[in-house]
Amino acid sequence: MAGYVPPLDDIRFTMEHVTDLATLAALPGFEHADPETVAGLLDEAGRFFAEQFAPLNRLGDVQHSHRHPDASVTTPDGFAKAYHRYVDAGWPAVPFPPEFGGGGFPWLVGTAMQEELTSANMGLSLCPLLTQGAIDMLLHNGSEAQREVYLPKMVTGEWSGTMNLTEPQAGSDVGALTTRAVPADDGSWRITGQKIFITYGEHDLTDNIVHLVLARVPDAPPGTRGISCFIVPKFLVNDDGTLGARNAVECVSIEDKMGINASPTCVMAYDGAVGYLIGEPNQGMRYMFTMMNTARLSVGVEGLAIAERAYQQAVAYAHERRQGRAPGASGGSGESAIVEHADVRRMLLTMKAHIEAIRGIAYLNAEAIDLAKVHPDAALRAAAHERAEILTPITKGWGTDLGVEMTSIAIQVHGGMGYIEETGVAQHYRDARIAPIYEGTNGIQAMDLVGRKLGLRGGGAIADFVDSIAATAEEASAAGGDVALAGAALAEGVTVLREATAWLLANTPSDPNNAFAAATPYLRLAGIVTGAWALTKGAIAAAALRASDGGGFSTEFLDQKVVTAHFFATQVLPQARGLLPAVMAGPADLFAATF
Ligand SMILES: Cc1cc2nc3c(=O)[nH]c(=O)nc-3n(C[C@H](O)[C@H](O)[C@H](O)COP(=O)(O)OP(=O)(O)OC[C@H]3O[C@@H](n4cnc5c(N)ncnc54)[C@H](O)[C@@H]3O)c2cc1C
């Protein structure tokens, strides 16, 4: 079974030439994140994850996490040890603010690290991922005292975090939740209710678990307007920072799942547990929005990461497996490695191109989040925020759909052996399947894109976004050769995206179902065009580097960037036009059909 080799060249190339790490590193607070330091950091981190986490991936799938009669949960053999090494090495802290012990690196760097971590072991990666969401929530909305008590230990990874939204009757419709919070005399609250599907709700990796729980205070308005957010630690924290009494929260059971078996997905019972209100009552939903972009970006990165891992395995198998004789095969009369066959090469290049496209989108998304936070110019901060708003549902929706599709292709490359668990490639497909479901289903992402994001600034935000893509198409056209051909195809993609967007902006006001029926095909269309944008940006840079000093990349690597962009632009991007009829159809057939 193939291990994991961090794709350091493509990560570095994407950070430096699709996003602009050097410019980001020139901004106040990020001076230490110069490209050379970042490349070294990601090299080290990638090696750590490949050596410590990747070998446990299959074992986690086979062994699962287990709940015991005393309600404790143990993760698979070796997980706790590997996690402690990760904490000891200081990796969890890299992207968080220095005042809480973090490394203060841009989110872009954190995103690349998250890709490496998730490729190595998605089941284990979910513990830091949920902790990151909880840290983000406390950073934005916690009181100074709350931040002081919880953040330092969460930033180091000594304590983990969870997000407790879902209840049996409240999934996508978070506003239907019924967990109650009543005030206690000492200013704290008592939380009672049941949450389901809570990732790493209980485990043996950390000393304490900081649950963030959505609940309703007495007389809260119905729906999402009446949701409040509470900190409910597994162990209460004494004034001197030591751990105190066990809180009244426990894991009642863990789910038997299709994939990510190492990750304990818990049913959690809160039985009058001590909780501390974050911010104001009934503002929980507003607070959730402050962390949504980073959480959704992270789940989009899961699609990228798992596709990358499966791709590496598919390439290795394609070189190893011999079947048939490829037309024009050189030497002897024996069978060719299947990598010689055109159809297998089509599968591999389809994977490679989509992976590099979504890597570009995810990193552009992270860069926009960084710029929105730290750029000294308020107008540029606002523009970056709009860009992050538009890119986030695309990264999450298209990225996680691709996670499933690309891991499926990896199985196909393996033939029958792909369907056999022993090769391990089926695990990637099973693991990838959750990502389009959680952190807002992809249907909800698509509705967010057409329902909220297209209307930003009266359509001005999406118009600016598409203009940026058009500018790249023009630049590519001037570059000549295959880059120019990619640019011409991208210009056509821009025309299609403008047409689809204009139709939605014109037809949504008359019937919201015009937008909602179009949402999923529109998100895919936008994903394909945005992916081609990222690849074309890369191809322009690669061609320029090829003509100069190479920027530390091999000529083969740079030539491959152009091949990949040309393939995507000329063979995948045309699918965008094919999606237009579905975008512009309206909901008539959907509601005429009977089920
Ligand atoms: C392994 C795993 C881990 C999870 N981890 C966590 C966690 O840590 N914390 C947490 O709080 N939750 C977690 N979840 C819950 C997850 O976020 C929800 O499953 C998800 O939000 C979808 O909710 P649901 O399952 O109730 O599906 P539903 O909301 O019932 O959706 C079913 C289908 O209907 C569609 N749909 C629903 N409403 C609409 C609408 N208004 N318009 C159009 N289509 C709609 C959906 O897109 C979906 O296709 C996890 C789930 C799993 C399986």
C-alpha cells in the first residue's frame, strides 16, 4: 500500500504563483512568513505527517474508535502517541495568534498544512479541525476571560474543541434545535439536551475537551434568532487553570459509519451541564457566521487532500500493474504497465488537473481570508472579504464533490483491486464521502452561493470576481502557445459564467425556486470556471519561469503545469457551457415530477 508523499513542489508553486505569498508576507504581522521560511515549515510538517500520521491511516479504518461502558472512548492504537508528538512538536499552533501562544502564520500557510495533515490521516485530522473551529469562535466572540482560560491550551492542542449544533430534528435546519440553557445563580448556565453526530465528542487524545454547544435560553425567539452559544468543558477549569470537577456531559454512543472510522462521531448527552455563555444571548447564529468561512474552507480542503492521497496511490499502481500491450509500446513483446494506456492516462490526468485546480481555489480562498483580516487598506480588506464569501461555498461544494469523484477514479485505476479493501484505496472513497454532507451539505452551499453571495453589493461582488478571471484570460492570450489556448478557453468560460450569473440575478426575485433549482449546477459551473482560472494563472507563471531562472522548479515540473492547465481548459472547462441549460431551466420539471 502506498504511503503519502507531500506534494511540496505544487504546494509551494500554488502559494507563490497562484496566490501571492510574498505580498502577503510583506503585510504587518506576517513578516516572518516569507516564502523561504514557509517552504521550510511545510517541508518539515509534511515529513512529520507522512512519518507519524500516514502509517496509522489504514489501521484507524480497520480498528475504529470504541466507547466503553464507563462512557470513555479510545481511539485506535498509536493515535494518542502520534497526537502527543504533534502537540510536542508545536504544529497545532502554527496559524493562530501569538498572544495565545500561536505561530502567527497566515491562514494560507495553515491551509497548506491542513492539506498535508488530512492527506496523511483524515480520521485523525478531524480532532485538530474541530478544535480550530472552536478556537476561531472563541477568538472572535469569547470574552477576554474566556479566551485566557481556554485558548492557550487549545492553541497548543493540549485541549481539543468540538462544535455541537446537530440534534435529531435539527440538521440543516439548525433553528429547530431544542437543547435548553437555564441561568444559574453564579452567572453560569445549566445545559440540558442531546446532540448527535459530534465529531471527537469524547476521546483519549487530550486532557480536556471544550464543547461549544448551541442551545436556547428561556423565552428565546423561535428559529435561528433564538440560538445562543455556550462553552461546556468536559472538566471544569479551576481559577488557577488546573482541571476541576467532571461536568455533566457524556458520550452516550458512537456511530458505526461508512468511513472516517477512526473519528469518534458521538451522541452527546448534556444533563444540567455547567455552561458559560459566549457573548450575548440569542446571537449564536451570528457568531457561527464569523467562523463559517474558515470551517467550510477546511472541509473543502478535505476533498483536495483525500483526492491527492488517492491520486498518489493510483499513479503508483498504474506503474506497477501490467495488462495488455499499449499501441506503439517500445521494447520486447511483454505487457505494458497500465500507465501506458491512453484511457488510464486520461483518468490520471483528470485527477491531477482537478486536484491542482481545487488546490488553487482553496489557497486563493485562504489568501482572501488573510487579506480581509490584515490588509491595512480598508477598501482592499472589504474586497478580499467579498472574494472569500464567494470562494467559500465553491471550495466547500466543488472541492468535496471532487473528493468523492477523484477517489472514485482512483478505484477505477486499480480495477478490481480497487474494490478490495486490502489495497486501501477504497478507504479514501469511503472517507471522502462525508465531506459533501457535513459543515453544511453541498446543497446548502449551492443555495448560499446563489441566494446570498450573488446578491452581495447588488451583484457587484460577483461581477468583480468574474472580471478578475477575465483579466487572467486576457493575460494568458498574450502569452502564446498552449497558455494562450488555455486563455481562450477560459475567456469562453467567463462568457458562460456571466450568462449564468445574469440569468440568476434577473430571475431570482420573481421566484426563489429559480435560484434554488439552479443552485447545484451553478456551483459546479462556477467551480469549473474558477478552477480553470487557478490553473491558467499557474500556467502563465510557469511559462514565465521557464523563460527565466525557473524559480527553483524543474523544467519538467513547469512544463507539466502548462500541460495540465491546457488539458483542463480544453477538455474539462467546456462542461461549463453544458451546465447552462440546467442553470436556466427554472424549477418546472422538478415540481411537475412525482415521487
Ligand atoms: C460523520 C459526521 C460528523 C459530523 N460532525 C458534526 C459535528 O461535529 N457537529 C455537528 O453539530 N454536526 C455534525 N454532523 C452533522 C452534519 O453537519 C449534518 O449531518 C448535516 O448538517 C446535514 O444535516 P442532516 O444530516 O440532518 O441532513 P438533512 O438536513 O436532513 O438533509 C437531508 C437532505 O436534504 C437537503 N436539505 C435539507 N434542507 C434543505 C433545504 N432547506 N433546501 C434544500 N435542501 C435541503 C440536504 O441538502 C440533504 O441533501 C456530522 C455528521 C456526520 C455524518
